[in-house]
Amino acid sequence: MAKRGTTGFIAKYWGYLVFALAIWGWVAVDDKIKIAPVLIVLSLGALAYFLFKVPHQCGAINRQAKPGQDPRCRNNAKGLMFGCHLMQHKRQNFLQRMGIGKWREANRGLWINPKECLASVVALTSIVSGIGGLVVAIVKPG
């Protein structure tokens, strides 16, 4: 009998640890200029994890939804940018996230439950952290 779930907790959710390290670097370290490259790398790592690896529900519109049933797909997916194993759902989610379509429709799958909300907020915060690291690296106090 094959083992299920052989990947560990850290292997599955490593992006949260990278994000926590980036936040710790922003809060705890006084000399941000010295650690700016590390903050940039940590922010980019966290952003990559949340865009392409974080486990969540697909959220794409399902064609076979019955009346009164939630039309969004509930299959597992990886990353905020892509959908589940169905190619049409991957394409649909990618086009929605890239801004092709209405803003409300694009954001629907990102805020459906606390897990997706946390992943979306962390992805946006990682972008801000990376930009802040670049600003610190470029603008040196003199």
C-alpha cells in the first residue's frame, strides 16, 4: 500500500516561514541597508510561493453547477495564479488574475475563506516588502 502525504508540513507550507523571516527582518533589525539583499530575496521567495505553490481551492466557475449550488470549483489547486488539475480552470484563473475580465470576478476566488484571504494578504505584503527592500538598497542615507 502506498503512503499518502509523505511531504511534511514544512515542505508544504515553507512560504509562511520565509514570509515570517522577512517580517522579522523588517521589525527586528535596525540596519536595514545591510540586510536589504536578504529582505529582497525573502520577499521574492514568499511571493513566488504564494503565487505558484500555496495550496488552496480552485474557485473557477464550473459549467456543470446546478441551480442553487455554488458555481465555483472546490478542487484543490496550487498557487493563487492557477487553478486545479483541469486545464480550462487553470486558464480561467490565470486570465482572471491577470486582469482580463472584471475586477470583482477576478478577486472572487482570492477571498472565499480565511485560508485564501491569508494567502492573498501575504502575497500582497510580500510585494510591498520586496519594493521596500529595493528602496532601502537604492536610497542609502547619506
